[in-house]
Amino acid sequence: MGAFIACRAIFLRLRLGDGVPEEMTEMARMTQATKGNRIPDNRDQKISDQRPLDQKALLTAFQDMMLIRRFEEKAGQLYGMGLIGGFCHLYIGQEAVVVGIQAALEDGDQVVTSYRDHGHMLATGMDPKGVMAELTGRRDGYSRGKGGSMHMFSREKNFYGGHGIVGAQVPIAAGIAYANQYRGNGKVSVVYYGDGASSQGQVYETYNLAALLKLPVLFVIENNKYGMGTSVDRATASHDLSKNGTPWNIPGRQVDGMDVQAVYEAAQEAVEHCRSGQGPYLLEMQTYRYRGHSMSDPGKYRTREEIQKMRAERDCLDHARQELLALGTDEAVLKEIEDAIKKRVAEAAAFAQESPEPDESELWTDILAEDGMKA
């Protein structure tokens, strides 16, 4: 019932043109031998095989993933310097997921996600300067310094948060999809949530509602193997989260989330399914985060060797780099891209630190909609 209420509330706001409101340890080690934790490996696929992203598109994806990686590294540095307060959840390691899916979307499609959201913001085209300024609580941030790491959004880029409550973003995405369906605009809403959120009751309520109404919503489980410090195998009996929608006949697919090509190919199929009026689709992206759950997480629930092995063997940026080189891309071109991104991120950090803090009057803005919904 809770999911229905949340979904209907968002639907009504969008239907009436108001948009979504701004204010809206257990030490288990991951074992690669465990079925639920095994990431599909596409590295043996020959470069000559037909791949969904051609050389030019793959180069763009590499650039987008590199921007997220370097931005998050800089955000971690600023957090350590005390310039970012509160929580800070980094996306390092998971970049292929959001970049591959975003490449399959059209202008106007909407994105909703959880608190590990910086990468999603950048993938939608939000300016790194505005994102970094929001992380540091400055006036020039996307939410004028009030949203911080977990709660900024951009209506211009159709990014509707950033949500700190585990799983709460899922019914919101269904509400947006309901509004899309009502308007007949052909748009798809995409909602990202982790393996830890995948067992939430409101998520299953939303599956039921989305399937019942055939809503154009794409559910994306970012299975990075740990819900905070708990291994996915100790949190759910399911070894294939892509089947979580089976009781409601929601098709699903398990994908190698460390390979942007595999992500894009699966996303194309899923988005077309949703856009064609066939209802929701569920993708389980098997990925891995290199950093802790948040910046305050010491990460004692897994070994350093485990992380190093994933970095050495499965890194999405290294994977894309090697494929680009095999396709004939000059190493100098990749170096030029990396240098440009490094400069862009440095400029974003400088911009954030130079931006003034919000005026005290911001405490009273965006609290009440003066011209809200009429009865």
C-alpha cells in the first residue's frame, strides 16, 4: 500500500505540471566461487565479434566513465580535507553500469537513484562544477547547497534524485512512469537500487503495481556484492536477482556490469521493451565497488586481495581501454582524454571551493509550494 501511495503522489505532481518536490556488521567476505556473487565474464569475446558500441561510441563511453572515476577520486580527497560534510558514497568501480544504460536512453527519459548517486548525475549530463559545489554545500550547487551528496536533483536533466532512504526511490520511479503513461509521451523512467535494497517490501509492492499497470519503468539492481558490510549471499536466498520480478511476469536479465558493452546491449533491449508498451523490465547489473560503503567504512568485511583482484582483472575502464586499442585507437588520444578530464575535475573542485555558502534565507525556500495542486 505504501508503494501505491508514493507512486500516486508523484504521478499527481507530474500530471499537474508541478514536478517532483526537492524535499522529496556483519563481517561476511565475498567469495567468487559462490554462485550469487559470480560476475559474468565477457573478456574472452573477440574484438572482431559484433559489439553494440562502435569505436566512436565506445570512446565516448570511456570518456564518460573516466570522468566519473576521476570526479569520485577528487570527491574522496575533498571529503578527507573536511570540505564535504555528512555522508559520501563513492561510485568507483561501478561506472560501466550507469554509462552503458544512459547511452541507451533518449532525451526526456528520467532517472532516479539512491544515495550512491554522483556517477548517475554526471552520466545524465549534469555539470561537474554544480555537482561538486553541491557536495561542498555551496550556493552554486544544483540544490543550492541544501541537498548535499545524497539529495540533489536536476529537472533540466531529468534527474530526480538522489534518495537517502533505502529503496524509497523505487516507488517514486513508478510514479514518474505512471505520469509518462498518462501523458502518452513515450518516455521511460529508470530506477537504480542496490542488492541491499532489492529485498525491501516497498520494492516488491512497486513490482506488483508496475506490472499491473504495465508502466514504462526499468528497474536496475546494482549488485555490488555488499549491502553496507553484509555479503549479498548472507542477505538473500536468491542467487539471481534478475528473477525477483518473476511472480509478476516482469522479464529480467543478469548482466556483466563491469563491461560497458554488455550493459549497453542489455539496456537497449530492456528500454525498448518498456517504451513499446510491454510494461516494466528488470536488469541485475553484477558489479563491484572498490571503496567502502561510504567514506567512513573501514571495509574490514573483505580482504585487500579481493579488491586488488577485481581491479586487476575486471576493471571497466581497463576493459574499455584495451578494446579501444585493439580497434585502432591511438594511445595518445586516450592520454589526451585523460588529461582533459583531470583538468575539468580540478576546475570543478576549485569552483566548488570558491563558491559562496548559501544565504541564511535559503533555509526558508522550497518548503511550501505557494501555487500547488488545486483540489
